[in-house]
Amino acid sequence: MLYVPAWWRTRSQAARFDLLVRASFYSNFAVAPVLAGGSVAMDFGGRAAWVVAALTGLHTGVCVLIAHAGVDHFLGRRPRPVRLVAAGGALTVAGVVAGFLAYPERTPGHPDGPATAIFLALVVSFVTALATAVRPRVALAVGAVGVAAAYALAARQGTPNPVAPTAGLALVLIFLVSLYRASMWMLGVVWELERSRRVQASLAVAEERLRFARDLHDVVGRSLSAVALKAELAAQLGRRGRAEAVDEMVAVRRIAQESLVELRAVVGGYRHADLAVELAGARSLLASAGIECRVVGDGGGLPAQVQGALGWVVREAATNVLRHSEARGCTITLAPAGGTVALTMDNDGAVQARAGDAGRVRFGSGLIGLAERVAGLGGTLTAERPRADLFRLTAQLPLGSTPAGEGGRP
């Protein structure tokens, strides 16, 4: 039983809604054999009741299969289940005929008989299952044929007022067809939103990469082209023994120094990470992917260098959650204690570890660079799996940390 909650947490919101919609459809079909078989068993006994119950049960199973395949067809995952629809129609006709032959007369003292109950159960189940696989007007057309047959059956059995039950059946069919189609429309919208969130999250990561690449190209590309041209000119002048080669190399050095300043400005702007901004950005980015992000604690009073390092931890960790996990929830906790502060980031969508690797995490290039950045401030970065589906990244930094060997300069 412990596996059920864990399995449920691994499913997306759209997958959960899909499962609930399908379960509601299938449970409605389960009522049909109970109504039909119960009516027959209550009024009559013997072999006929068991035959009708078995036939109705088989019909219910086919209707469940039609509904399952019909929902998949509506979502674009498979073709229309034509054969299942044909089998369901044949079973419906066979069941109605068998019920009428077994119980041709209505029950004494009642307005109808067991054949009517069997007919209603089979027709309602088939038409509602059909509504998931074909267009609503087709399902309603089949329902209209069933309504006409219901009127004929009621008149044949001498029902005092055959119009009333016939009209009731028509209203029930219209309501169920509309309800099923509306539920499927909502299911399609939910899945479309899920796909949109994933695309939006991927686009956000791609946009940041393109921004950095564009800035790097625009700022540094021209300078590097000038360096290459000047160096080639200096080489040609040097081969000819011209004194101007020295001037050209001085110009190369000057351009290279200017380029280095520009490169540091570009990279410095990209590398600077404000903790509050990164926390807000992580919440927005993860929310766009359908991941609920909760932040516990506040890093407003932390030193600027510590905030910058922790901001980078949040940025890299949020990107990893999007790229390498199937998380539905993420919690970021800031906990100052004494002369240190710990930032812990948990997500519940860790990819299943291989056998023998439980609790162990191997750092990729991103986490390796992050660990080096944190270590430069005297801190530590650890990653672990407290349980199979939980990934925890913890960065711990001293509040008075300064970069080693740089006298406190960033």
C-alpha cells in the first residue's frame, strides 16, 4: 500500500485528472449489469437470469474498452476503435433480442418487465461508450434508434403510457452524451496545458542560452576579428623586417586587453546572481512547468557574496529540476545557524536510481562547477537521495566567507 501514494506523486496533474476521468467513466458502466441482473434475479430465478447476467457483463466489458480506446482517440493517441464499436453494437442488439425472447411479457402488477430493464441497461451503456469514440451527433442518432425501439418494446408489452419512459430515456441519453463529451473536452484542455507548460519551460531555458550567446558574439566577436586581422598583418610585416610590426603587436595587445574587459563585463553580468531575484525566477520557471515551488526562509540579511553564491545554486538547481527530473513539487529552505547558512532544495521527481546506487549521486559538470564556486567561499555542496523519488541538494556557506586568495574580491 505504501507504493500507491509514491506512484500517485510521480504522476503529473494532467495524468491524475486523466485517471480520474477514466475511472468515473468505467465505474458508470459497472452499474449496468447490476441493474439488469438484479431486476431479473429479483423477479425470476433460474438459468435465464444467469445467461442474461453473463451477456450483460460481457457487454459492459466491451463498453469499457470502447470508452478507453475512445478517449485515446480523442487525445490523438490511436485511431478510432471501429471494430470495438461494431462489437459493442452487435452485443447490444444480441442482448436486447435475448432479453425480449426470455421475458416477452411484462411482470404482472408492474408497468414493465425484465426485458425493459435489460434493454435500458444495454442501450444506455452502449450509447454513452459510443459518445467517447464518435461524434456526438452520431451517438445521439444511435440513441434515437434506441429510443424508438424502447417505445416499440413498451407498446408491445402493453405498458399503459409508453411515451413517459421513452421520453425519460431520451433525456438520459442526451444528458450522458453531453456530460461525457464535456469531460473529454476538459481532459483535452488539461493535457494541452501540460504540454504548453513543458514547452514554456524549455523555451525559457533556451532563451537564456541564446541571450548569453548573442551578447557574447556581439561584444567579443568584433574584437577577436580585429585581433586576428592585426596579428596577420604583424606577421606579414615581421617577415619583411618592417618596424611597423611592433606597432601592430602593441595594437593587438591593446585590443586583447579591451576585449578581456568587455568579456569580463558580459560574463560578470551573467554570473552575478541576486538571491531574491533567483528565488522569484525559480518559482516562476518551475510554475510554468507545472511544478509547485515553495520557499521557506529569507536570505535578505545575508552578505552579498553569500547571496550571490546561493543565487547561483538556486539557478543551477532549478534548471536541473526541469531537465533531469519528473518533479511535481519543490521546496527551497534557507536556514541560517550560527555563523553559517544552509540552502536546501528538495524535489520529489528524482529519476529512479540504479541498483546499488541508492542514496548516491554522481555530480555532472553543472554541479561540479557549482561545488567549485561554493568551495571558493569556504562552503560545501552535497547531493543525496533520502528516498527513491526525492533528490536533495544542500549548499552550506560561512557567513563571513571571502574568496580564497583574493582578499575578499569577487
